[in-house]
Amino acid sequence: MTQGGGELADQARAEPGGVTLFDGIALVAGAAIASVHFRQAIPGGELAPVGWALLWLTFAGVALTASGPFLAAVRRLSGRPGPPCRLGDRLWALMGAPWVLAALSRVASAPPPGGEGGDPLYELVLVAGLAVASVSALAIVWARWVMVPPGAREVEEPGSWSHRIGLALGVAWPVQCGLGMVVLGAQG
């Protein structure tokens, strides 16, 4: 046993693919992007507890997805040794890119204070981005797992936590479309 944490801490430091401080920073950046999307989505009046639960669940989904591009960028630019970028990591960055781009378009073309109505650029970027990302994820997943001849499957070693989350987001691409509809529906 060593000082400052014991055997479990030493194992966590030695194990590649664990959650790092940079990963936490990327997750916080994803939550900031989600807050831009939900800035006008919170209703002014009372909301039932079920409504608040659904709102927070949607916020968590957008925040998790939007952190993908930040996670990929931080890992690439940090210079620290880490797990190689795998298919799941790339899918996570792909699925999160529309949320980041739409948030940037919303900040760049903010409506005047007290202005009502939707932002057409924001809506276009979010809808088109989610459509392109979803169709791309579908094509990647289809080519990788559905159109493979029997016996030609390669055995993969278990990946990092980010690889597994990215694969889940890539397979569950319809959820992203649903999150987009919730966010856009709450704007009007």
C-alpha cells in the first residue's frame, strides 16, 4: 500500500481508460452546451414533478451527448497518454457535434431581449445536424454490425468507458432525434 489513497487508487491510476480530470472538464462543457439549449425551454409557470423529472432527464441526455466533441478534443490536445480513439469515441463526437454547433448558432444570433418566437438559424442547424449525425450513425452501425457476413466478425477487446457510451449513443440515435424534438418543441 502506498501513501495517499491505497491500492485502489494505484490501480485506478494504472488502469488505462479511467475517468480523468480532463474527462470531467469535457462533461462540464457538455452541461454548459445543454444549458444554452434549455435557457428558454423552462416554463414560466408551475410544472408538475413528472414534468421536472422529464426536463432534467432530457437535460442530462443533451449534456452527455454534447460532451462528446469536447472529450475527443481534450483527449487529442492534452498530450497525455490514454486509450486510443475508437469507434465509440468517434460516434460520441459525431452525435454531440449538432448540439455544440446549434448552441454556437444560438449564442451568435441571440434574439433581442424580450423577443418572442424561434430562431430559424438555430432550428435549421439543430435539425439538419441531428439528421446528418443520425443517418451517419445508422450507416456506420449498419455497416459494422448488420451487414457483416457470418463468421467474419472480429473479436474486440473491451474498450474504455467513453467507447462504450459512444457505442450506446450511436445505436440509440433515435433518442437524439427525440431530444431535439423536445428542445425545439419547448422553444415555441
